[in-house]
Amino acid sequence: MTKRAILALQDGTIYEGYSFGSDIDSYGEVVFNTSMIGYQEILTDPSYAGQIVLPTYPLIGNYGINGLDTESRKIQVRAFIVREECLKPSHYLSDKTLHQYLQENNIPGICGIDTRAITRKLRSAGVMMGYLTTTRTPSQALEELNRLPDYGATDYVKGITTPLTYQWGLPCDSCYYQKACLKRGKNVPYLCGIKSRRVKTPKYKIAAFDCGLKYNILRQLSLRGCSITVVPCTTTAKEVLAMQPDGILLSPGPGNPKLLNYAIDTVRGLAGKKPIMGICLGNQLIAHAFGGTTFKLKFGHRGGNHPVKDLASGRTYITAQNHGYAVDTDCLPKELEITHINLNDNTVEGLRHKYLPIFSIQYHSEDSPGPWDSRYLFDQFVNTVKSSKK
């Protein structure tokens, strides 16, 4: 914890701190997250692929790392920036420190750094690329950073999607995560979120596209009587319809949606065939599929405290969010209508097709981390599937 590290930003700013986790060099788009808890879920959220994440909360690692709070099969962030890293966590489920967790997954971290100053810079200038190193000088780090590709020019979805189709919510002997569940710690539920494996026969079959799928989406659907087939992001509409699902889930995910023509074509091919729910990137894919477009936000929405207004009911929900792009209202297709808006900047937070059973949200209804206010949307989706099936 005494090894020096530097963070070089794209605008030439240099920050000095101390290395923890792995001591390899890394680069990515530097973004901040305003959640006060949930660092393990943030680290394993696939929507952070290609990014260096900075929590605005100053003390990180204070309740350790456990076998329950993971949202994907590995750490997804490129690097982690914290003000203070706790060396002695305290929680009954904790089985390792944040330092050990990052080190095991070959992810670098930097601590003892002024995270408030970086956050204010990103709010003023916008997110930018950064380079974290323990071996290079500031000038060498900036030189290397200038040679690397920009975040918005890379398709990260293909790099984090599941390589194979798999089932979620089945009995253990045929479950994709059987081996991982056998290794889980004491008092830790199964990865599917079910405490007892006496699972009732699922009522509905859902095909979930893994463009950056979080486990809690699968848990929420499973608890509502769904068996879920998770498919790679490159799966075609024809291949999905051959599985005869009752509904389609378009997952969150990282990066620029304009690069995902293969996924947009698939959504276009599924529209009108089955009920569809889109979350985050799924919301953007639906907009693109009907002729809309998206734009990059200055510093994005990331955290568990973003106010969203439901235009139909007038109610405001506090939501969990993680996205750097938004749907452009000036180019909104006539078939779609806005259902939710962000009260901080009035950007689109939800869409609904006027005639087809398709709806989407820009925020994370599965939370994890974040408030549970929006879990009702999974009930809405399942009810739509139920009505369509009848």
C-alpha cells in the first residue's frame, strides 16, 4: 500500500496516490458513481466495461467482499479510484478485503487521491479517458493515453456477453452456475437468489439478451415465475423465436449504442412478435430500432439517487442508474412515446410503443445497488407476457 501510482487524465491533469489491488497499468473512460454503498455490485456491473470508476463516497471496502453481491461472472471495471480503502472490513458475510478482490482479478486501484477534485473536473469538463500506472512517468502515461482508442469508438458488448446460451432458474443439476453455487460461503443464498431449491414449475419462458446482463435481473424474473434462457448479444431474431419464448428481455450494457447494428437489427426483427422489455441499453436499442438516435451525455448518470418522474401517474421514483448515453427527443420515432423523464436534466428515462407490447426504461429496475422503488416494472412485464400468452 506504499507503492506510488498516478492517474493521468486526457486533459493533461495528473493525480498522485497509492496503488492497491493489482499493480498493472490500465486505461479507460473515467466516470464517477454517487452511490454510498454497493461497491461490489458496481465493480461487477458489465455496463462499466471499458471504464475506470470513481465512487464519490470517501470510504470504500468497509464491509469487505462476499459471495453474494456479485452481478456478473467477473470484475468488469478497468480500474478503481477511491479516496480511502478500508484495510480491516467488518461484516459477518465478508470473506476478503477489497484489495484482495482486485488483486485476485488482476484489476488495479489507486487510493489516497482527491476524488472530490476529480469529480468536480468531470462535472465541469465531462468524462474523459484516463491512464492509471505505477511504472510510467506522467509524460509517458499521457503519451500512451493519446495512442489509445476513445471509449465511444469501441464495441464493448461483444467482449462481455455470454459466450454460450444458458438457462437460469432450473434445478441445480442442470443449472449453468451449479459449480459456483457449491463454492458459495456460509449463509449465502444460491446465485439465482432462491434460498431453497424447491422451485415451482415456471409459468413463463423469457429470452434475455446478454448485452451486459446483471444477475439481479435474472433473480427478479425467476422470483416471478419465469424460466430464463440467456443468449449472446449476437443471437438473431430468427434464432430467438425458434426457442418459442413468451417474452424478450433486452439487458443493460456498456458503450455507444450506435455501434451495435447487429443488436438493433435483432430488435427490429422481434418487434411485434413477442412482448419486449428493455432496460438501459435495451431502451436505447429500441429507440434505434424504430428510427431514433442517441447522444452522449456530458458526464452520464451513475448512482443510486436519481429522481425519475412517471408521466402517467405523476409519481417520482428514486432510481439506480448507470449510463453515458441518452435517447434524443428531437428524433423520437412517431411510434414511441416518452413515459418517464429525469428530473435533473429532463432526459428520456422511459419509452412505450403506442401499438405493440414494448416498453423500456433507461434506469435499472433491478437496482443492486440502489433503491427497490422500480421493481414493480418486472411485475408489469410479466403481466404483459401473461396477457399476450392468453
